[in-house]
Amino acid sequence: MFKIFRMAAAFLLLTALFVVPMGTASADGWYWLNSDSKYSKYFDPSSVVVTHSAATSHGTVPTEIAAWTKTTYSYEGAQETIENYGLSALIPDPAQLSYSLAEVVVNPQNRTVQYRKEDFYDPQGKVIWSKTDGRVKEITSQQFDESFYTAIVDSVFGQGEVARSSVADRWITLWENTSVDGITTHVTADTTTMRMKGSNMIVWQWAETKDANGNVSQIVFMKKAVNLPQGTERTVRAERWTPQDGWQELESTLDGAYRMIAADSPAYQGLEVLRAYAKEHSEWVNRYSIGL
């Protein structure tokens, strides 16, 4: 749902990679995660290592995990990757890009991935471009790296990240409201992103607005910090889509202040849904917790 995809393999034909049964480890140790028309994604379970941990009242909790991933490319996937990385001058023909290998660093408490090192290869196994110290990315439904993140974290914690990312109830409805002029707003929350930090639930929400004719007029994808006991919330990050402008970042318009959720507002129903979910799924929302 709402996912945007994007990345490594060694000396295998792409057509063969697309027919590997799900969950199968190949002879070279790579474990297949998923494939589409552009990419096939793998990770190496033997490469997963906890590099940092935190001492807590409930034991030592890993806070940084390193692992190697691999992505193979179809022609279309290679073309998209070359454009995303601005490599058209270096790699003018997408057929030159076959696969890439990456060492990634995962932080489960903040749900982030950073590419420490990436190597991009041609069909003959020669490195044609490398990159180090990539930016830190928070994993959401729209991130290409989600399957890497869930597999790596599950390798250490075994909390069911992979399963939760594909279940039918991954997204739950928080609230829906229709105005007197027929404009409907429907807000859902991604349960895979839910996690407690103190009294705050961190969660990504998807708010879709339709006009009276049922046409989508706006989508807002936003990271919220919701103080469940106090009934307040703040928007940490947000981006908005409209038919006219496409996706636009809204970070510059956010002031970071917590605001009370009015008891007579549609959003208050969403607060109650989050409170109930946190109570009923306490182990899930507190997974990987290291305290306040």
C-alpha cells in the first residue's frame, strides 16, 4: 500500500531471479525478499551484526544493526536508479547497471536505515560507481528500503516486522468526516510505524480528501507524535499531494508545537483509536524500547 520502490546481485541472470520461491536462500548466501518489474531485493542473514546496544532496566537492547543487502535491476529499474542518483553522464546506458551491494546500518528505535557503503556493478561484476555515508532515512510505507529494514530487524528481534508489513490490517482507520458540502476526509494510521516514546505514540498517518464527486483533491502523508494521556499531538513531518502540484514537502510550515485534540472534533475519535491500539498491542508498540 502506497509504496514507492527502488536496489545488488552477483553474476545471475535477472530472469532467473524473478522465479526464485519467496524465502529461498541462493547458493551464494543471499536471501530473497521480493521482486517486481524493476527490482529484486536480497539480504545476507550471515552478515547481520549488532554494532551498538543500550543497557536498560529490561536488559541490553540493540540500538544499531549492520548488514549487507543486494539489489538487481531490470532495464527500467536501472534507468530509474541512474536518474535518482544523477549518474546519467557516468552510466549513459541502463544496460550497464546490473546490480548493487550495500552495507546498511539500521536503528530500530527510530526506524531508520543509512547506507554506509554502496557499490554498483556492471554485468561482468566490475564496480562502476561507489558511494559512502548516505543520508539517514526513516522507513515508512513509501520507502524503497522497507523490506531490507524489516528483514534485518526481524533477524535480531523476531518481533514480526516482515509479517506486519504485509497483513490486511496494517492500516487502520482513525477517523472519517464528511462536511456539509460533501467533502470527505479519511485518515488511516500505519501500524508498522507505531512505537511509544514515553507517553508519545510516534505514527505515520495518511489523510485523503475527496470532493463531492469522489475525486481525490488532496493527500497528506504525515508523521505524528501523539501524547496519548494528555490528548495532544504535533506534526513532525509532512508532505502533501494535489493534482496540480504533485508531492510537496510541508516541513517549512510546521512549528513543532503540541496542540490539544478537541473532544468534539473528528480527530478525537482517532485519538481514542490510538489509545485502544496501544493498550491492546502494548508489546508491539513498545518493541525495541530503551526507555524515555
